[in-house]
Amino acid sequence: MNDVLARVGDKWSVRVVMALAGGSRRFNELRRDIAGISQRMLTRTLRGLERDGLVSRAVTASVPPRVDYALTPLGNSLRDPVARLGNWAIANIGKIETARALFDAGSDHTKL
């Protein structure tokens, strides 16, 4: 169970799932849309999601070959929980930043 939670809770996996929520995308589209992800990390994340059955990879014979990634039905079932987690993070970022600042300053952070 821990390895599954590690996969679906990984920040890059979450970002890839959300990027694919609107439909299939090519590798470079994903790389452009996911700020801060390196080519190597995107490749590793996509392979892990594909291995876990959350993402499918379709290669179209062309020059150069076209590779599209899409969520599988299992991956689609993850969209809602990931969106709720993302919305929670957005709604609470201010409180979290305040708590961090208080903690780093050595203040009593239990009053939040």
C-alpha cells in the first residue's frame, strides 16, 4: 500500500494526472505545461504511472514517431481525489505559509 500512496501522492504524479485530465497530450506539451519538471523526471514519472496502470502510452508511426499519453480509466478515477487535494492546498496555502514563518521564527505555532 505504501508504494501506491507514494506514487499517487508524489508531486510530479499529481501534476501529470491533472495535466492529462483534459485529454491526451504529447510529451513536450506536458513538459511545457508542468513548470519545473525536467525531461528526466517527466520520463520517470510517466513510466511509473504507466507501470501502475494510470497512464497509457500510444505510439503513432510517423517521422518522427508521435507519442501520446492519456489517463486510463483507473487514472481517470484518480482525477477527483487529486483535484480535491489541490483545491485544499490552494485554499490553505496562506495558513501554511504563516505556520512555517512562525515555526521558523521560533514562535508558538500551536495557536493556528
